[in-house]
Amino acid sequence: MSSSNQFSAYYKTITATELLAILDNPGDYQPAAIEAAKAELESRQLSETAIQEARQPLVEKVQRKEAEREKIKAVEEKLKVAGTGFFEAINPIQQGIPSTEKMIRRITIVFGVIFLYQLISDFREHIAYIKDFSSYPFLTVLYFFSLVLLPVALLFFWKRKMLGWILLTIYLSFTVVTVLWFMFLTFTRKHSAYGVFENFYQTPPLTVFIIQLLFFVATLYVMCRKNIREVYSITDQKMMATISITALISFFLANAAS
């Protein structure tokens, strides 16, 4: 074990600031070290002013640490507030939020989940379309048009932009026509009419198409409600034009693809 004399020899070589730092943190040192530091500081016979000057770097160090802690605390608070704000923003069932806002959030969240699910679960199908692009360029473009359209539409829809409503309505109208077309082909059992679609799809039961149709039609109905359209400055004329033109083009595209 080190003796007090050994500590004393070393402490004669350090500054008063370092001695004060040792004395301010007695729990970090051996009792003999503390006693030696006290003795050395007393032997220097420093004035009160000299001691204050020697302590100043320690005070500044403490202030810097406190400032760093405050910065960290401020960042944590900002993250907490941002996290809470984000949760409140996406929470569609908050009390006090108008029903229109709740519905917009529900639509954004639900179709955001649908997009992510399709992107992940149909990954192999995406690759298959890319590989077969040279054989079926029109069908591939049609397929990825629908896939890319949804996230772009949701982005602008979430930002309450007119373009968001139009693009999402185009997506819904296009999907409704596509589902109706497949329902027609399934119902009539004209398998030969599927054309190139048979290379990519295994035809699901008719009930699946009915459920999909009801879901997308219901969403399209909500999108066309006046309180929703007013948020995006969509007039009756714009609504009818968007749906009718999209439905007409979608019908011709589906017919051409099959």
C-alpha cells in the first residue's frame, strides 16, 4: 500500500487546481492520498484569491458538463415531443380531432400499410415483372404504375394537397375497374380471355374479388364525400372528371392487357 509520504512527493509536482480536484472528489482516492493533498495545499499557503483562481477551471469544467447534460436533456425532450407529436398525428382515434381529419388519417395509414405489405409480400412478383419486361412491356408498365402511384398519392394526400386527392382517387378508380374486370373474367370462366395475365396470376375465388371491390368502392365513396373534398378544394366537376376519365382509361387498358 502507498504511504502518505509517497503521495506527498507526487503532489508537490502538481498544480493547485489538481489538488483541489482531488479534494473535491474524496470518494475516488485513498484516505492517505486525501490527507497528503490537504497537507500539500496547506503548505503552499495560498491566499483566498489564489485558491479561487485555482478553482476556476474546476468550476468551468462543471459548468461545461452541466451544459452538456442540458443539451442532451433538450435533445431527449425534443425527441420525446416529436415522438408524441408523430403518434398523435397518426392516431386516428384521438378525442377532439374532427371526424374529417380522423378519416384522412385512417385512409393514409390503411393504404400505407397496404403498400408496404404489397411491396414486401409480392417482392418475387415484382422481380418477375422486371425480368419479363421485354416479353410483356405494356403489362409491366401497367403493373408498376399502380405500385408507384399509391405511395406518391399518399404523400400528397397526407400533406392535404389537391394532387394527393386526385392521385389517390385515380388509384382507387383504377383498382375498382381492374377488380371488376377480373370478376367478369372469373364469373364468365373465359380462361382463354385472360391472355398474358395467366402468366402472372393464379385466379382467386370470386368472393375475394367481391371483398376487394366492396373495400375499394367504400373508400372511394368516402373520398368523394363533400367534407373530405373540401379539404383538398375538389369541386364536383373535378371529382366526376377524375373518376370517369380514370375509369374509362382503365377499362381500355384492362381490355388491351387481356
